[in-house]
Amino acid sequence: MCITNIKEYMEINSMKSSSIFKISRRNALKTLVAGSALFTIPTIVAKETYSERKYNHKIDYKGHHQAGVITKEQKNVSFVTFNVTANSLDELKDLFKIITNRIAYLTQPQKLPVNSNDKMPPFESGMLGEHLDPDSLTVTVSLGSSLFDFRFGLKHLKPRHLVAMTSFPNDRLDSDWCGGDIALQICANSPESVVYALRDILQHTSLYLAPHWKIDGFLPSRDIDHKSTPVNLFGFKDGTGNAPADNTDLMNELVWVTDSDKEPTWCRGGSYQAVRLIRFNLEFWDRTPLEDQENDFGRHKVTGAPLGMKHEHDSPEYEKDPHGDRILFNSHMRRAEPRNPERYTAKLRRRSYSYSLGINESGMLDMGLIFISYQKNLKTGFINTQKRLNGEPLERYIKPFGGGYYFVLPGVINDGEYLGEVLFTT
């Protein structure tokens, strides 16, 4: 077709646009009618998913052991350390009583109080509305070695292996991120529940505590919801080798201080806590070939299975790989858990979280791991395990910068008891 002038061109295009609109509108209506049933399905699924989300699940804070040690991991954590500003042993006792009372309150459903006097501050933050739902909250209280100095006369009661954390060869420890007299591990299944609990405890203990350092962590929601092993920021499953928490004998062997241990009497039912803040070089890691990543860990990235195996919890069968041809001797899993001479060579149970602190001064992601492990003996647990890991290839991508060693107080069993009471009655 030959178009001879502008007017003719515009008329032809107008006809095309009109016919296209009619066709498009007709097809669109057909599509909407035919697909109307499909559009209702996502709405129903979304509603069901939302209704299944429970915030009222509570974890009992009472027991021979504190909650939050072998408790199934929640989605969110704040790890906060404090310096004690109490001036006497009686004030220290009051501090532990207050903390215990707040834990008892926060881990139960509550209708939150309202201050009718608008000239005064509200009784609480208001960030959860009218109701406090426990949201699987746990608050785990532990003590640093510095609390057992001259201030309160507790030096003779210090746990045998409790010391200040010192550097390993690959560390770059920052004193602003290390130590503390008292540490709180606050876990729940939503960030707002963690923040609410922290603000409440700070409000009630400010007379006796000064915050030292704090870091927030998270686990992938999809992994927790599907009850699968959480994946860390390197993209690998973290905690596959953990001993089962429901095996009481193993927990007594690995985690809890018992009557057979040569510890002060008050320590029975407690546990040593090792915390390591480990920065990841994710930009470098993301440029590393998959084969190198898997060799560094000793596991397949997608399944979590030991190299050469199919399933996450398959045995690595080191006895069939005596020269380290399949799973390298330098791999993280083989150094951490050589299974020689026994299955749980690393005598600890880990409970770690990822963290994100933004961007560092070099414009790189400041992200990594809050490594937390619990063990009945700090030396045979974390320290010996870390010594085996010294020099592993994974050190090219990590830089520990903070943390500390702490002792988790035994639990309380009856109403009226308070955490730490055994310290003052021994």
C-alpha cells in the first residue's frame, strides 16, 4: 500500500488502533471469565497461610535447665551483653530477681496495662498493641568471667573453665564487641517480639545494668517453617551435625554440667556458652566456583549431603576415604567433626544465626554469622574444635571480630525462685 499524504496515514492508523482495541478488549473479557476461578485460589491460600501463623505459642521458662539452649531455634534473636552497675551483692540479687520476673511475665499471654494518666509515660512501649503474645519467646541469661571479679565476692564460685575470650590466629577482635558481665540471648519468631522483650527488660533493669554490645540475628523463615536445617549466608546448611536435643544422655554428655563434672555445685544444670561474631566476605565468596565452595565445606551446597552422598544426614563414611580424595582433610566438616575416634568429636551443640549490619567503610556488605555453641566443657567443646579449624581454607572468606565466653545459669523449677539464686545460697 502506498500512502500519499499525512491525512491518509492518520486515518489508516486510527482504523488499526480501533480494531486492535476491539480485539484486545474482547480477548481480555474472555480471559477474565475463563480464568476467574484461578484468581480466587491465591487469595484463599494467602488467607489460610496467614491464619496458620500463631503468635500465642509459649515456651515454659521454668525447668532444670534454661530455655533457649537446646530449644528448637526461633527465627529471630538479639544477643545483648551488659556491664553490671549494681553497687552491692544485695543489689545484684535484686537484679536477678527482676530479670526472672520479667522473663516470667514476657513468656505468658498478657493483656497489656494502660496508664489512664495521660500526664505520665505509658507503662510499656505500645508496639504490640493491647495484647502480648509469647511468640515462642525465650530469654537465656549467662554470666561472663568479669562478673566474678572483686566487686561482689564471687571469685571463689567462678566456673572452672570460664575465662575471657582470647584471639585465635585468624581473629581481629574489637574490644567494643567483646565480653560483658551478663549476656541475654532473646529469641522469638518475629523481630517485634524480640525488640519488645528487650525494651521491657531494659526499662526494668536500667538501675543495675548498662548495655555493652548488641547484635541482631535471623534465620530463613522458609527453613524454620518447613522444619529443615537453616541455610547460612554462604548458602550452606548450618547445624546438620548437631546431636539430637531429645537425646537426654547425649545432652548430658555434650551440653549440661552434671554431678560428675568438677564444677562448683551451683553450676549443675548450666552450660558454657561460646559466642563468635564472624564477618563474611560475601562479595569474594559469590565469585568463587561452586566446586571450591563445596570442597571448602565438604558438602553439596543444595542438599547439604556430604560430598559423594545423596542426603543431608548421610554418613560421610570417612573410613572409605582414608586419603581425603572425596572429602578433603582441610574441609570444614572434616576438621570440625573428624569422627575419630567417635561420632561427636566436637563436644558441643551449635545454635547460630545470620546477621546484617549494613555496609562497612569499604562499601561492602557487613554480614555474617553469630556463632553460638553450648557445651559442658569450654575447652573440650568450642576451644578444641576451633583449634582444629585453624588454617582451614574457609578462613579466606571470614574474619571473627567479637564475642565472648559465658556461663548459662541453671534453670528455676518453682514459682518464687529466681535465676542466679544458687549463686547466693551456696
